[in-house]
Amino acid sequence: MWVEKDWSLTTDWAYGSPELCDARESWEDGWEKIFDRVAGKNFVNARKQIHSLKFDDCVHDFNQLKNITGEWNAPPIEEICKPILQQN
């Protein structure tokens, strides 16, 4: 996922909405292959779509997510999407 290194989307639906988790440690090398093997076609396609996002699209999508959350406790969206600028 191409968001700020220390943040990722979790899907703990206990309170009815997804959360961004604070993932301070680096991701395991090769996690994409593991994910693709177990996640299923729809999630694999979503992962690849996220990988190809442009900065403005990332900001737009996170703003949509922010608008449907009860509480937004995360870094500024532009900061979360910043690595996309570095990859493009």
C-alpha cells in the first residue's frame, strides 16, 4: 500500500468503521506475494490499484474516507500520501 510508511488501513469492524493503524515497524519483504496468494482476486486488484494511484487521487480517496469516519485521528492526508510523490 502506498501510504505513509508508518500508517496502514486496518479492517477491525468492531465499531463499524475501518481504522488507520500505526505500523511503526517496516513491512515484511515480499508481503505482496503473500497477500496476493491468500487475499483473493478482488483484494489483489485493489492492492494493485492503490499501488498505481497518483498523489491527487490518493488525497481525494482519503478525503472521502475521512468524510465517512466518526473520528479522524491520523496525520494530515497530504502527509499520508507523500510517498506517492516520491515514487512518481
